[in-house]
Amino acid sequence: MASSQKNLNIKSHAVLILWSIIVLVPIWVMIINSFKSKYDIYQAPFSLPKKWVFENYTAVLRSSEFLIYFKNSVLVTVCSIVLIILFGSMAGYAIVNKKNKITKFFYFFFIAGMMLPIKIGSIQLLHIIKGLGLLNTLWGLYPIYIAMGIPIAVFVLTEFISDIPKDVIEATVMDGASSLTIYGRIIIPMIKPAIATVSIYNLVPIWNDLWFPLIFISNEKSKTLLLGVTRLFGQYITDWAKILAVLTLSAIPVIILYLAMSRHFIKGLTAGAVKG
């Protein structure tokens, strides 16, 4: 029994090590090549730079366009995630506490949204955004990203809210607390792991999205970071050194948020495994 468990652990660690290599090698290549000249990248893409070139970063950081793109991406991502969590948690709270046919319908309606990729409706969404007068503005991205994140938010947060002991909520109600007070002081603090899970789950697709900004935005002042990177792709020559520098800088907020919320994120992922 002990030997079989040991073999299982060895296989598990081997798979995790292999997966770590697959994930980390592209990041390693991106970072080291961002410190090379564009000619050295082609000569030795996997080796350390012979001469560390910091001009790629200084040129990017001195660019006013990069700062505008970065600010736009941060603004869109943070606001979208906050609204996704707000609407998702409120919907989950209502679904758990008002169980009837209507709330069941909306719950399955949200779950169905997880099965349909929103990009298949890009043409109709373009007409809607244009009709609302939101074309070429950051405001046109908010409803799209919120619609993308709401289904998974409702699914995850509803399950966590349903696990909160009813005695806690009933005791709060007996003390005269309103629904809004229960939501703000009881529900939200007790579902922090789920909130971290939903935040990180939505962070990557929103931050890395190029599809909808490319369709909706042509105004330079409203472009997001990855859309701004496309300016560095030329018809005949591409400045890969600066592109990799921008991509390295764009990865920093994602890494920081994950490290800040990793404890709650892991709790959220493993909650179902230890349930009961």
C-alpha cells in the first residue's frame, strides 16, 4: 500500500514538473529576449543575453502611448471584475434565499451562458455597441466583459453562498439586520475564497483580450495594452525586442494579483474537494 502511494506521488510530481516546464519556458524566453537587441533574438533565442539591453524598457516606459494603453487596460479590467463580483454575488444571494421557479430559471439561464462563447455574436454585438453610441470608447467594453464573467461568477458564488450556515443568517435577521446589511457584513466576508477564484478566473481573459478591442476601438486614446502592441508589428519588419518588453510589463499586474490572492484562490479551488 505504501509503495503504491509512493509511486502515485512520484507520477503526480512528474506530471506537475512537466506542466511547470511547459508553462515557465515561454515566460523565460519572453523575459530574456526582452533584454536583447532584435538581431540577437534570432541568433540565440533560448540563451541569456550576451549584453543586457535595457533600452527596450526605457523606450517603452517613455512612450506616452504605452502609459495610456496600460491605464486603459487596468481601468477596464478592474472595473469589469468589480462589477462581475457585485452582480454575481447579488444574483447568487437572491437565488439562494428566494428559491422559486423564477430564480431557478435565471440560475440555469446563467449556467447556459457558460456553454456559449460570446465571440460568436461579435457582429450583433458590434451593431448593439454602435447603436448605443459606445463605439471607439472604453465604455463599449464593459458590458461585453461583464456578460463574459457573470455566468461563472453566478455559478461559483451561488455554491459558496448556499454553504453558509442558515443559523448565522437567521440570527442576524433576528437582530434586525436588513438584507443589504446581511449581504455586506455576512455574505461578502464569508465568500472571499470564491471572490478570489472568480477574480483570477476573469482577470486573464479580460486583460489578455484582443478580439473585442480590435473590433470596437480604433481611437488611439481608448486602445487597451494588447491592442496597442499591434502598432509594433510592421508590414516588413517587426520590433520583437520592444514587443516582448511590453508583454513582460503587461504580465506583471496579473502575477501581482495572483500572488496577492493566491491563498484565497487555492481555498476556492479546493473547497469542493473537502466539502462534507
